[in-house]
Amino acid sequence: MSSDHAEGGHMDVKQYVYLWVVLLVLLIGSLFAGHLGSPLMEKIIIWGVAIIKTLIVAAYYMHLKMEKKFIKWSFYFGICCVVFFVAGTYVDVVMRTN
């Protein structure tokens, strides 16, 4: 039964555990990056690791890697909308606080 799921695009337990360990290592790396001393470098590393972890979760745990292209592009379109919304409101927030 496990091999049936693996052929249908699902992963087995070993792959999920491996991904969990990778996510845990990235978490520990981002926690240590918070103590570098350079605020700009800390932010770049922490945001970079967060984006990588997000892509891993979306691709494997949400099974986007195994989906059809339409579903993938719908997901990416939604992410782009969120990015544009945050970028647009960020400018407004910065202008109001200064």
C-alpha cells in the first residue's frame, strides 16, 4: 500500500522525516543568524531562510510539486498578490509613522 502512494505522487515517511530535519536545521540557522551583530545581514538571512522554508512546505507538504500546472500557477498568483499588497501597504505605514 505504501508503494501505491509513492507511485501516485505521495511521499513515504522517510522523505517527510528528512524534510522535517531540513526545516529544523533551517530554523536553527535562522535563530543563530539573529545574533550576527549586523542588523542588515540578520534580516537578509532570516528572510531568505523563511522564504526557503515556505517553498519547501508549499512544494512537499502541500503537494504542489505533484499538482498540475494550473494549480501551481494559481498558488503563485495568490502569493504575488500578497507580496504586492504587503509592499504597497508598507510604503503607507512607513510614511504615516515618520
